[in-house]
Amino acid sequence: MIESPIAPVASALPVDGPLAATGIIKGIERAFEPAREVLVPILSNPAVLAVWAGIVVVSLGVLWWDLREHNQVIGSMMKFVWTLTVAYSGPLGLAVYWYTGRTQINHDSLWKRGFRSTSHCYSGCGAGEVVGITLTQGLLGWDILAVAAATFGFAYLFGFGMTIGPLMQDGVGFREAVADALWSETPSITLMETAAIGTDLLLASEALITDVLFWLALAFSLSIGFLVAWPVNIALVNFGVKEGMSDPSEMG
């Protein structure tokens, strides 16, 4: 019996497409397995979720109190940005607001401008990530690659909108606003969401929407994305790719 040469030839061909992507994902999972073993039990604990929710509520209360009592001059857009930043990252978001976003800061600096710029991007991208993960993974149960692609699309769209909207309110034309947003925000959004979505799916790709892990991994991943994007925004502001948010101390 003569064996067909098709099978050996086919097996020698390079693996690409979905199979290659799956192999890359498996490799990443193996590399980060020690971190998963530590984090997954913590992020699956209902007590941790309850404590985190309480911390976020307290952090939001402090933010709103300070905005009302001491920083009413801050514009409504940035109040919205700070609210979402604290809602996503709790005390981390509150600390960023307290030291970089209040009118009472002693002086402005590049690292503070970087934090404000990151927070502005984060507010929109974070909302897109929450919508994307909840819809595609939590409700529709798509596979990991589809979840990642769709969630990135949502995050990019929301973050893009948070940039275009204020520009057009300031009188910038639609085409110019789109071009400016593409140039200034794409690097930050791309790295932020690659880190955030990757972290979330690494920790909770098989979690159900009713699982504690689903929500705590989402919250944890958002903050990881924020921290990864911060130095990127510092570089973008430093080299004039984006202007960064204005000095809040000048409002006072």
C-alpha cells in the first residue's frame, strides 16, 4: 500500500491563523501561571469583593465631597472623568485625583499632566472595556479571541469619543478632531487596552457573569491598564503629541 504524501507535507507546513493565535495564548498562560495561582483565589473570594465595593463607595464619597466643597470650579467633563477613574480604581483613582487633579496642588509637573491625561483616556476606555467584557463574555459567551477583539473595539470607540467630544465643543471641526484623536490617543489606548484586556482574560476567561472572579478580575485589569498607559502618556505629552490636561491650580 502506497502512503499518501499529503499528510506529511501538511504537517510540515507552518501553523498560522487561529491555531497560531491559540498557541500564543497558551504560551502566555503558561508564562503567567504563577501569578494566576496567587491572584485567582483572591479575586474569587466574595469577602474581597464586598470589601473592594465598600472601599470604592467610600472613595467616591470623598471625591464628591471634595468636588462640592473645595473644587466646584473644575469643569463638568473633568468631574465626570474623576468619578469614573475612582469608580474603576477606588483609592488609586482617588490618589491620582488628590495629588494631580485638585486646584489645591502646589505646582504642576510632567508626571502630574501624564496622570491627568491618562485619567481622561481611562474614563472612556474603561467604560468600553466594561461594556465589551460584560456583553461578549458575560452575556454572549464568545470565545476568547472574539471577546478580546470586540472589547478592544468598544474601548477604542469610547475612548475616541471622550477625545472628539470636547474638541468639537471647543469649536474644532469634525475631521480635524478625528485626525487629532487618532494621532494623539491611539498609542495610549492600544497599550492600555492590550494590558487591561489581556490581564482580564488571563485571569477570568472562563468565568461566568455570576462569578465573583468575573467582576474582581475586571476591576483589577482596569487598574493594570491605567498604570501601563501612564508612562506612555507622559512620553506623548513630553514630545508634544498631545497637550495634556490644563493645570487645575490655575482654575483656583
